[in-house]
Amino acid sequence: MKRKTSRSESGKTPGVNLYLVGFMATGKSTVGRALASRIGYRFCDSDAEIERRTGLSIPQIFEMEGEETFRRYEREFIEDGHPDSNCIVACGGGLVAQPGMTELLKKKGVVICLFATPETILKRTSGNRNRPLLNVDDPEKQIRDLMEKREPFYRRAGTMILTDNRSLSELVEHVQRVYLREAKSFLKDGET
């Protein structure tokens, strides 16, 4: 099967999958979708794929089956639920906090972590009831608590890119530059 490629500022795309990780509302889906369109890759959102496969919304999964089952669905999706190349995957916010997930992602492709301040995340998520972990009395405190717990995982996952106060085009350019640089290293490491 011939690999789908497109021209970029540094030549052809390398075909290595890109995994965008980070807290909810940091722009993983928006940036991932725009970059995939730009370089001719397939875009997958892990949460959307899980919803499609189960026929349930994320809040319904949490309510009816529990967070542990949802986390199992995430792992199954990363293990074999998407293409092995030419794909950009927006991962759920808690995915890399699961044991072994960061290592699994790094074996499968390039990992970039998008992050934003708690204030930005609160602004972006206010009024959104599709975020079961934020359906609490004090969403700002919940955001800060979850971010504090997950920050070490995000820092170990991959290059971190701040999304606060940046345009989509600027973010897509930045993520593409980092991806192309790290994809070369990923391919080189795979040859040794």
C-alpha cells in the first residue's frame, strides 16, 4: 500500500502518527483536525471514536459504565483502533495518566502535549455539559486539582506547546514544525 504524503516546508510528510495529548480544552481536536487537513493525514479523536463505537456519549459511559471502563476503551483505541501511519490522534485529557499509556504512545509515534492555563480551560469549557469530570459545584477547583495531578504525566509525554492567546494558524504551524522534527528522530531511532 502506498503511503499518502503531501508537500510541507521541509519536504514530504514522514507518515509517522502524531498523538496530541493534554488537558481538556487545550485545542487537541481543533489543532489536530486543521493540521491533518493541511498535510493530508487522517484525523481521529479518541473520545469521538469511543462514542461512535459504543453508541454512548462520554457522560453516559461515565454514568452507566464508570470511568474505569472508559479508560479501558481509551487503551483499546490506542492499541488498535486507528491507522498505524498518516494519522493525527487527539487523545482524551486523562489518557496519559493511565499506567503505561505514555510509553505506548511513544512506541506508536510522535507525542506532543498541548496545554493552557486553568483560567483559559475554565473559559473554554464553561457551559459545556459534555465534560463529566467538570459537572461539579466548583469546576475551577476541579480543573486545578486535575491539572495538578496530571501535570507530571503531561510533562513526560512529549514537547509541550502553550495554546493560550495564540491563533489557530500559529498553533498549527508550531505543531507541524515540532512534529516534522520529532518524526525524523522517531524514524531514525526505529532504524537502530
